[in-house]
Amino acid sequence: MTGLDKELSVGERENFMHGLLAFTKEHKAAHWLGTLDEFLDKVLPTDPQGIVRTSHQYLWDMIRWTRHDQCDGQLSTGLFADELFGLDESIERVVDYFRAAAAGSEVGRRLLLLLGPPSGGKSTLVILLKRGLEEYSYTNAGALYGIKGCPVHESPLHLIPHILRPSFCETYGVDISGEICPYCRMRLDQEFQENFLKMPVERIFISEAGRSGIGTYAPHDPTTADLADLFGSADLSKVAEFGDEGDPRAWSWSGAVYAASRGMLEMIEILKVKREFLYLLLTLTQEKNVKVSRFPLIYLDETIIAHELGGSGGQARPQSGAPIQRR
């Protein structure tokens, strides 16, 4: 290696270290923490439309964030450009799904099922969507906020009582969808004496490793899969502590559907799971609710993308439909 080669290598390392430092500072500066009244006063007025986005709208905005014009005037999705080749038609169909779902069409009440042969790019496409969501959540345009300590990272706007939501819409020009989860309902009653304006709110970041905004379900044996992996179950150790299986604090909120709230749920081998799974997923996609024992309906807004590890043969193609349908 010549002296020039060494000098260039040192310069490249320095540039990389500067990039790491800038990345760390940017991500550290993005955090925000306050109460609901501070959130309504300082954060919400800056971008009401962005605050109330659904999971499909958020994914569609993330995809648009990665798009750029090519020299021939066509749009290219940078999210997939360096990893997937020869799948332009299939990728555009996926993009069309999110465009339609974000616009509020009936497509948004269906999951996205990716079908195709092995090594057809299905898993890679889902991985790229997850990585894109993680990075987008650190941008100003992708800022997400949730109730601090909520097991489903729900929107702080769920704290607004229904009787006040019409006036909220007149004030901010946006509608509130969703209900407060049982866990936060209990906290609001016991910790804050119904003073919802004092509930803590924080900026949340999508992280698959941190189980925030991304959930993945991959049964080891689809025939013996346990519903608790998706929807949780009573934690017997906490039942002994709190004395009631119906206490939200005694419930294990570790299911994949809770981790995916506000973001994306990846379902692997969905065509092989038991019928009970499909019924619950159907309710989730159609109504944005799940029902578990001893709790009222739990509101969850998430995009479900399903695929098979082994493939189904034929040309790779995306499908959208209810979970119990195979096309």
C-alpha cells in the first residue's frame, strides 16, 4: 500500500467517523417528552395531519420520502432500488396498494399477501419496508408520538374524550380515530385521577429490535402455534400480585400485534396457521380491533404484510385480501 493509499484510507475513516457522530447527534436531538397539554400546545399545531396519520398513510409517506425522479422522468423508489432487481412491476403494485390504502379506500381494510417462488424477493421487500420505517421515524416528517409507557404505543389523542372530539376537529381540522387501551385507561384513573392533560407523552421511534412499531410472527410449527404469541396472555406471576386476571397490569402485552401497533406486522407462513388466527386477524384488518378475554375491544392500527418462506410457485406477485382468502 502506497503513502497515498494510506492517506486516502485515513480520510475515508475520518469521514465515516464524522458521519457516525452526526447520526448520533441527530437521533439524540429528536427526542421529545412532555404532558398532553404541552403536546397539544407545542407539537400538534405544527402538523395536525401528520399526527393523526394511519399506519397505511405513514407507510405511504415513508415510501414517497424515498422516491426521486429519474432522468427519463419516471419515479424510482430508492427504498428498493439497490436490493431488488427485475421486479419493477411487482414493486409498483405494492406501491399502488399503499397509495390506495392511504387514500382511505377499501384496500386499507385488507392485508397485503406476497406470493411467489423461493428467492423471489418477498422477504427482502418486507425487510426493506421495515428498515425504511425505522429510519423515517427519526426524520421531522416521520415524527410519531405516543403515550409514555403504553404497551401499544398509542396516539396521545386517544385521551381526548369523545364528547370533546367534534370541537377538537373544528379547532385543528382533523378527526380522531381510536380508543384508549385498557392499560392506559387504568393509569388515567389510578395515577392521574382522570386528569388526562397530565398524562405523559413522548416521541416514539420505530424499531424492530425494540418491539416498537414493527412486529414479526413466524411460527415454528404452524399446526401447534399459540395464539398468545400474537395476542398475549395472562401473566400468572402478576395475577398473584394484582389478584385479578382482568387487571391490565396482569396481562402480558408481548404479543406481536401489540409490538406492531402504529406500524407494520409481518406474518410469515400465514397460509398454514390455524383458523383461529385468521379470524382474529380478519377482525384486526377490518375493524382495527382485537378481542382478548376479560378486556373490551383493543384498538390497534397497523398494516399487515404476509408472505410464505417457501413460496407458492409461479411469478412473484402481491395480492391484497382478507386473511382467510387465498388467491
